[in-house]
Amino acid sequence: MRQIKHPLSPWLYFRRNPGRTLPVLFVIVVAVALVTSIATIVNSIDQTVMTMYGYQKYFMVVTPRGALTVSDTTKQAIESNSLTGEVYATRPAFTTVRTVFGRFPTVVFGLSNEGQRRVMERCGLEMVSGRMPASGAPEVALSVEMARNKKLKLGDPVLTPEIEDSFSPIPARLVGTFQGPVWLALTSEAFIEENFPVAPQGYIVMSREVAQQQSLDSSLEKAIPEIDARTWTYAKLVRDTRDALTNLYLIMSLVIGIIVFAIAFLIGMLSNIYFMQRLPEFATLAAIGYQRRGLLMRALGETALLCAIGWLLGSLLTVVLLVGIREIIMEPRGLILNPFDLYAYRFTFPFPIAISAFALFAIWRHLRRLDPVSIIERRQ
């Protein structure tokens, strides 16, 4: 004998009424994909900054203020710290990289040959093509991603007099690329010193162990007078980035809130319309003894199941969509996008709550006034 489906099973309604459930499911899927994609693209700013300037996780940079060299007081504070390991003098040049929100400046560190080698080792970078810049030569080595971002190949100029943001009096060409967890640009300190007369000399300061870098950063931030020098640390990078993006995330949250409200209201109205079409069904169940609370729980079960399926399908659609965007649009241009950014999915959590609230309120209003006898009589 064939087993009879439970009359209050949410699956029963879905199986028998695809014309009513599939449109609502489609709206939820599209809404989840839309919200998650927006949040992921906006959050790519944070990921871009943390990748571009992520070298600060492995060493700190100290630069002078109001002078071209670091003061003796600052040098003493660095050298006397028990956590200080290696210290390398550096002079900067500057270039820019493209992001989804415009061009960001980045430093080309001028270092000695030994300093270049140790910085690469510290950051976990490995040469993948070419070689390191020679001492005093107008040469630059870049991360592969940075070279791709700037559409450069070996032999192309990285710094030239014609590039407004480079301030280089002579062309400096790309001679090598390396790859690793962060982006970095390196050149010879002697080249910077000879051709950039106003480039200040700072210091790259490494702790004895990588795990101690944060402690060293915090210690030197307190020990170095702010009037003498500026310290560039990973903690400051994170803090400044979060502060800079506060208003952008606020705007994004407002936009997403409007989308959630609109979608939830739409689905609530659809649920109300579909419920009116199902009044005989609910009246019959009420007439044979089912409590209104049980009927309301059935509506909740159907809505929750619909939201869960829609959320899962929407998440899958988002990953497929963002992977395609990353592979076809972003990576060829050297832009950063993480299709598996879990942070973005938290903005979709209000969907099931809002949708259930709108739908249940609409259904509860009708159930409260439901008269099963009169409805069944009218049907007869």
C-alpha cells in the first residue's frame, strides 16, 4: 500500500505547486546572489589594501618627519630594543597600481642587495623570472601580480619621467618578477640616492622572529617620538583601512537593507496572495481538527524551507558568477577578488528572518479570522 504523505509536510505543497513556489525561489536566489556579489566586490578594497601593503606584517618601516634622515634618537630607540633583529636602510620611489576603485600608490623600496634578499625571504617571495636589480642600476623587480596589474613585461619601464606619479628622472626598467603572499616592489638604494635627491632615508626593521613582529611594532610605536619619525606597521594599516572604509560599509549596509526589505515585502505579498488561493485547503484542515497554531507552523516550515533552498542555490550562483568575473575580468587586469569571501555572506542572513516575518504576519492575519465552515459551504 502506498504511503500517504503527511498533510502538513512543506514538501507536499512544493511538489504539487511548482508554479507558485519556483517564482518565489527564483527571487530569493537572485537576491542572495545580488547582495553577496555587492558585498564581495566592496570588500575587495580591503583585500587589495591588505595584499598591496601586507608586507608590513613581516617588517615595519620607520621614516623621518621634517627631515631627510632619521634622527639619532630614533636610531637609538630601534637599536636598543631587545626584539630588534635586522635593520636595513631604505629610500623610496613611488608607483601606482590599479584597483576596482581607482589607482592606489605603492612604494618601490630602494635597498642594498643584501636588504633585497632578506626582505624577499622574510615575506616568503620567490623569483619566478629575470633577476634582482643590480646596485646603482635603473632597474626594478616587482611581484608578478603587480606587473600584471600594470601590464608590464620584462624590459618595460616601470618608472619614467613621463609617468606623473613616478618622479623618476630616468627610465627604470623591469628586470625580474617574484611571487608570494604579498605584493612588493624593489630597486637599488644607490639608484634612488643618486637620482632622487629629496627621497628620505628610512629603515626597515625586522624582529628576531616573525612571530615577534607585532610586539616589536607596538614597542617601537611607543618608544619613537612622533615628532621625529613615523612608524608604518600592520596594526596601523588594519586600523586606518577600517576607518577609511567605515562610511563605504555604512552605505553598503543601507543599500543591502533596502534590498532585503523590498524582497521580503515582495515575497510577503506573494505569500499573502498564494495563501488566499489556499484558503479552502487550510479551512478543511482546520475543520478536521488541526489547530491554527499547527497551520501557522506549517506556513513557517514552508517559508523556512523555501529560504534555505533559495539561500543555498543563491550562494552557489554567487560563487559561479564571481569565479567567472575573477577569471575573465579581474585577474587578467591584476585586480583582486575572492569569490569565497565568507564575510560577504553575513549580509544575506537577514533574508530568512525578514521574509519569514513578512510572510507569517500576512498569513497570521487571515488565520486569525479564519471561519472554516463558511469557506467550505461557499465551496459547496
